Amino acid sequence: MPQFFYKLKPTRLVMLTDSSSEEKSQAVEKHYLYLKNLTEKGIIVMAGRTTNNDESTFGIVILKAETESDA
């Protein structure tokens, strides 16, 4: 099955450091569980982010899908 790569960059740096609200914490937890589920199903090959919290930070996901649209 083909593999696809995508790179995520935060639109605001504060997204990486401010988890002060319950809503933000829940969104991060939901995202983590979604990626974990896809990993357990064998769809995600690798996912992670850089450890820095400045303008150069990013995350990546490598996943398996039949088409780019599915990815």
C-alpha cells in the first residue's frame, strides 16, 4: 500500500505552550487518541513532532492509504 507524508506547522506558537483551558486540553487528548488508534490499526507508520517550541517546530505523520484523497 502506498505511503504518504504530511507535515504540520502550528499557526500560532502559543498552541504549543498554552494548555490552560479545559477545551484545549481535551482537543490535544482527542488528537492523541485519534493518532494512537490509527497507529494500532497499522495505518500510521510514524508520527511525532520536534521538541523545540519556536517558529521552526513541526510535526510529521507517515501513513498508509490507497490514494492521496484517502490519506
